[in-house]
Amino acid sequence: MNADGSGDVALTDTASVNARPAWSPDGWWISFHSNRSGCFQIYTMAANGSDVRRVTWVASVPGDFNGNWRVVPTADVSADPAAGAVLGLRVSSPAAPPVRIGYTVSKRMSARLEVFDTAGRRVRTLMRGETERGEHTVAWDGRNGSGLTCPAGIYCCRLVGASETRTARLVLVR
């Protein structure tokens, strides 16, 4: 709609409930919840109403309602040697493939970075082995270890190294 409230246009055309719209920080996307699948799920769409995508798959009523956009807070965004931390993990969410996952290692060590689904099953190992000190970035193409495309939804990234583990939640958008 226009700034004065005129010219409003419906962006959804289903008989179901479509509510709680939220603009993405870049202004290109809108998230909302809808019960068009039988129970409430989170959807996204382009700002013009096209490219509607379901991003959650909750199997029971009432469903999922929180479709707010944000950078998911993570533990120890950067490694802090003064505090004894040697690992840091950063993930922006929601994200579409390729998802950029940043991590920090404060000393050379053996480490691994994995993606899990909400049932706790490992989807894919993105990095495993000796890792040099410093900032690193890994891209996840949204595929599992067999090369199959993962559905949109909620995933968990886990960075393990030395005696520490860091985790971050990720919403994959398709």
C-alpha cells in the first residue's frame, strides 16, 4: 500500500489464515504464518507476493507462529582466548543456499563442522580435520551427505574442537 494507506493489494489468495507478516531486514522478503497446510507453518514470499515458500514442517496442531527475521544469536560469536574459549560460530538466519557459516579457531586444532536436522540426525559434515588458527567460512549448498537437496526448515550447525562445542540454529529457506 501507499504511505497514505491507499492502494492496498492482497499478496495472498488462499481462504486460510495468513497472518503476522514481517519484513526481512533487506526489504526483499516477507515472512508470515498460515494454516493452509492444516496447521500453522511459517512461509516466506517475495515483497511483491511471488515465490511463496514454506519454511517449517511442524507435524502437529497448533503449529509454528514465529516468523520474525533476525540474525540467530550464537554462543561466543568470536573466540575469546582471555575467557578460555577457542571456538566461535556465526550463522545468519534465515538463509538460502549457499549458506555461509563462519567460524573462528584461536589455535591450530582438529575440528569438525556438521549440520543436523531437528530430530538430531547428522545431515552433512561440512569440515573435518586440522584447522589453522583464524577466521574461516564454509558454504553449505543445502544438500545432505548423499547429495540430495534438503527441504527448507530448521537445522542446527555444530562446531566441535578441542574440548569445546558451539551450536547455532539455522532456518534454511528455499
